[in-house]
Amino acid sequence: MTNNKLQSLTEIFNEKIFRIPDFQRGYSWQKAQLDDFWDDLDILKEDKIHYTGLLTVEEINKKDIQNIEKWQEDIWLIESGITAYYVIDGQQRLTTAIIFINQLLNQFDDDDDGINFKKKEYWITKFLFQQYGKIHKSYMFGYEKDNPSDEFFKTKILGQESLAADKVPEQTLYTANLKFANEFFKEKFADLTKEELEILFKKITGKFKFNLYMIDNELDVYVTFETMNNRGKPLSNLELLKNRLIYLTTLIYEDDFTRNKLRKDINETWKTIYEYLGKNKDKPLDDDDFLRNHWIMYFKYDRKQSAAYAKFLLNEKFTSKNALNGELKISDIKEYIDSLSKSIKSWFYLYNPEFSTYSDETKEWIQKLNRLGMSAFPPLIMAVMTKCSEDEALSLLKSAESFIFLVFKLSQRPSNTKNSHFYRLANSFYFEKDGTNIDNVIENIERMTNGGGGGEEDPGWFSLEKFKYYISDKYDKDEGYYSWNGLRYFLYEYELYLQELASGNQKVSW
């Protein structure tokens, strides 16, 4: 790496354009980080500078750009003397700064006297975009063309028209963060005078200093990215996995067309994953929670160590050693990402049935499980919802609900009862091991609940006597059944049953 002196944004954006590469995560900053960023600016005295942090970039070879399809729209700008860089670390701070600058410039009219002795148009061409011809624009900062946040950033944040507007994705976790940051600064600027805005502009462009590092070795980019965290937002395992898979496409011995196709498929898969993780903006889903449950379904379950799924994926399965020695093939990665892409939709509907096209009955049984708690069943349910018909999935939902209520809420069995069994069953069903099908699965759950042929190996885990003892103990402690952890669910289900008998309107909500 080469080390440069501290530089302001005005210096950094001197004859340079920046792109966030496809292996990078999207914009992850939320209110806490934005508040810190604003406070740093607000309290900074005009005669002082603020060390903003490290900005690590990699220069993109001009000869390579000529052959990269996603860069064709920017070749005219690069041929004019502009140098292109990938942002490896510091993208959260840099993205925030550009959103800040764009929103601040929006507060000024085109014919205003100027900002920091320059016209508004000058600052737009320096930090935001330059125009080529009547309609074509090249952006000074943004995402690579295939990145799912690319079109959203251009159209929804910078407010520009795009010929590829149909590629703007539905809201993802990352685009939701971009939108929030844009609104955050818009509200901050709303009540400020032009003089106050100009002071903030001088601070952000001249007083916020970055330590600029340039990476020399191209292959260092992927390794460097895995070891770097952004302020307050460490990389999730799902984000690390995407970077790792893209890196492996550069190592596996295949023709360029096949490797580029796989790289594109990886990007599309992660675009789909983050679209569904953030599809319900009021209840975003955790990315590592999805990755762990998919790992249980697709690979194996190992309870020996915490975060075993991440260690398996990043340290055992998807490694450079396996890629170089031939144990990991292009087809292995392709099959895995295809499964991720299909499974994320089932995972989303499992926690947001109201977004699905399922029947009302199926939606209600999914809601029952959400109210009750799903225990160890999510990997199995995800597998069934991905591979089976709705009727088959509905039968599984009913069996799972019965097991959870009878075994955990009535029999008061430990919460980890048969966890490993159902995790292994999810994997067996997904890959149809030993002929495992939906009928086998449901029969297995019912046998685990009430018992089958008898004997020690097939006793069933439901015991009404255990519930009687549990309630009796509650009364001995002067607590009564009001302290039963299944009471709320039981009474609500009883209310639904009475409403169904009476064919009346719903009287209570969960």
C-alpha cells in the first residue's frame, strides 16, 4: 500500500471517480452512525480539521476498463484524464458525505450567488456527476453497474433520470438505509439559513480529512475487504460470504465467460436476498439468522461451537484451498447460491405471511407459529415451503404447531428438546436422503409428539401429567396458572375457536 497525507474531499475528488465494487456490502449506516457524523460536523470549529478515518482505494487499470462492460458508459470521462478507483474501505463515510453534499446543494437555487466562491454547477460536476451530450451522465461516485443499489442511488438519492429505471430494485435493507440517510440530512437542513449551510459545506468538503491509502496488488482487495470493518457496523457473515464467493470465482479454473456468469449470478442472488430481508421495512429480517438456518438445511448442524455455521462456510467449505485443489467447483457454488435465492423467499413469507399469495388458512397457521415461537422448525419449514405445494406445507405447519404447544407449553420440556433431530430432518428432506418425503416428515413429527409403536425409542414427548404437576407447583408457589408461559397463546386460540363457532367478527387481536 502507498500512504498519502491527510486529504479533504475537495482534494480527493480531484480528477478522480470512485465506484463501490460488486463484492462490497451496501450502505449499512443507520441513525446512530448518522447522528455521530452530524455531531462531528456540528461541533467542529471552522479553524480546525476533523480526522474522518481511513479511505482505502484501488486504482483501476485503464486498459482493463476498456474491456469491462459495466464501465463502458464512463470511458469518455476516463479518456479525458480522470482516474477511476474502487472503494475498498471507507465507503460508509464516503457515501454519507456524498448524500450530505447532494442534499445540501439541493437547498440552493441554480442562480444563487455561489457556495464557497463557486457556482452550484461547479460542485455538482466535482462531487456528483458530469454531463456528456444532452442526456448522458457519468457519476463521480456511485456503485458498480451490477450493484443492486446503483440505480436506486442515481434516481432516488441524486434525483436523476435513468435509462435503466426498470432496474431499480424493490426496497432492500441497503436502499432503505440510503433513503433514511437522505431524509435525515434533508430534515437537518430544512431550518438552516444559507449562511449556515455554506459553513457546513466548507466543513464537509475542506475540514473533514481522510487518510487515503491505495492498494497495489489486485488480489489483496478481497482479502483486505474481509479484514476491514466500518465505523460501528462490522461486516455480517452474509456480507463476508458474498465477498468470498466472488473472490473464489477468480481462483477456480474455468473460462472467463463461465466465471463472469457466476459472478453475475452471485450479485443477483445477493440482490434478491437483501430485497427480501428488507421487504417489510417495519420488520427487517436478520441476515445472519437466515444464513444460519439455510446452512442447517443445506449442509449440516453442529452444536459443538458457537457460530459454527460461519466457521464452516468461511473456513471449511468456501476456501481458496478448496478452489485451487479442485474440491470446490463452479457447479458447487452455483447450486448453493440458487438454493439461497429460492429459500430467501420462503424465509420471508414464514415471518411475513401477509405479503404472500397463500390462502387465508395457510397464513393463519403461519401466524400461529409466529405467535407461539417456532423452536427448531424454521429450517424444516423453509425447506418444505421451498419444495412443496401449499397443501403439503399446511399439513407440516399444523404438525409443527401441535408439537411446539404440546411438548414445550404443556409438557414443559426443555426448549432444546429434539432440536438436533429436526435440524437433521430438514437436511434429509431437502436432499431427499433415504427417500425422505413430506409424508415421512409429518409422520415423524407426530410420532415425536404423541409416540408411535411404544418402547423407549418411540415414547412421544407430550405428557399431560407433566403439565398437571407444573400447574400444581405454580399454585403451591401462590402463582397460579397466570404465570404459565403458554397461557396467552392458549386463551387467544380459544377466542379464535369461539369466534369461529359464532361466525362473528374478531373481538381481540394478538
